[in-house]
Amino acid sequence: MSKIYRLLTEDDTSDFCHKVSLALSKGWELHGAPSIAFDPVRGVMRCAQAVTKDIETAYHPEMKLGQQ
């Protein structure tokens, strides 16, 4: 069994919440608190949330984490 990690990022809109909710519905678990920061180049707030998931297969760098 392996544990895999993803960092979900998005502008501070409902799209971020939907992205995190989709990951949770696929078995990913929240890892730590969300982060928010201002992107001065684009003039928007950005959000980030780390998620982890236990998988049955061995990790390898070529795997598509979002498809796990």
C-alpha cells in the first residue's frame, strides 16, 4: 500500500470548493489546513488544499494522481 499526495489549487471561487469536494468524493482525505494568498499579477486570491490517499498499488512518478 502507498500513500499519494496532491496539492489542489484554484482561484478563490466555488470552483475551488468543487475541486476539493470531487477529490473527497473519490476517497482523498484533507491533509492540513487550506491556504489562501493574493496573486498580485492577476489581482485575485488563490486557494490551496493538500490531500492524500492510500492506494493499493506502488507509487511511481508517471502515475496520474488525479485519476487515482
